[in-house]
Amino acid sequence: MRVLELKSNTLELKERILREADQLFHAYGIRSVSMDDIARKAGVSKKTIYQYYADKDDLVSVMVHEMLSEDMRAFEAIATQAKDAIEEMLLGAEQVKKMIRTVNPVVVFDLQKYHPKAWSVYKNFKEQYFLGALIKLLHRGIEEGYFRKELNVEVLAKMRVEQVQLGFDPTLFPFDKYNVMDVQWAFFDHFIHGIVTLKGYSKLIQYRQMYYQNEKLTQPSFS
């Protein structure tokens, strides 16, 4: 029993450090937050942090992995529950919106520039899971008659995946001039209207009205 209690306390402390670090990173960006800041926020010493995480890069990598694993479970649940490809696309877009809402754009920039290990975790997720899931979704939509059958699925899936990252690029969309959410919804709106058939467009409007009335989707304009 004592061993189980120690393991439980160890896991709880490790998760608390990660949780407090995550809050600081999303509030201030990764580069501007030091290990001392994390230690103070978590109420532990830096020595304690290093018992669980080799360095800041390791901590950031674990944080990114945990965040993406949670997102992956959400996308898988959407794919299982959605009645058709249009609904899956809309609910998937809403999940992306939730992800963006909790991410400080500076974090994405810091990851890419200063934390290659963590950035590779993100890239692997994007290239191995997100891309594959989107390809599967596009094929589903074609089979259901909602997406145009002549689509080059692989090319469009890669384009859409890169669009999400592109919306965080401050050299193209400076944060003081563009709202990240507005940029992402502009990309999504353009993408989905470019792939639907007339049947798909009709279904899209139906879902827009249904979800907007029920306040499940907060973006009202798809037409």
C-alpha cells in the first residue's frame, strides 16, 4: 500500500509541474518562462523538477505530446460519432478552434524556433495522424457524395494541414494586425466550399443552421 501511495504522489507531482508549466507557457510564451518561474508556480524546487524532466526542452516535449494526444482522442471520437463527412468536417473544425483558443500564437513560434525536439513531436503528429485522418475524411465525403469525386485527396489534405500552421506565421499574419481565429476560419471557409458538391453544400447549410441554433458552432457564416 505504501508503494502505491508513493507512486500516486510522484505521478501527481509530475502532472502538477506539467500543468503549471503549461499555464505559464500559454500565458507568456515558452522562451520568456524560466525553470525558476515554473518552480515558483508549482511550489517546488528546480531540483525537484529535474527529477522528472531532464531540461526545459524535455518538459516542453512532454507538454506537446500530452496536448496532441488529447486532441487525437477528440478527433477520433468525432469521426466515430459524426453521421456523415460534413458533420465530421464541421465538428473537426470546431475542435481545431478549441485548440487555437487555448494556444498563444507565440507558443507555436517559440516551439519552431527554440525547441526542435518538441517541434518534431508536433510535426510527427501533423504528418502521421492529422494528415491520415483528413485523407480518410475526404474519401468518406466522396463516397457519400458530399465531396467532389475528382478531388486530388492527398494534395488537398496536405494543403489543409499546412494551412493550419500557416495561420500562425507572424511573418505573413502579424499578430498585431490579424486575429489568428479569423485567419483560420477564413482558410476553413474557403477550403470546405471548394470541395463540396451541390448535395454537400445543401447538407452544409443544414448543419450550419442546426449547430448555430444549438450554439454548438460559433461561426455562423458558411455561405
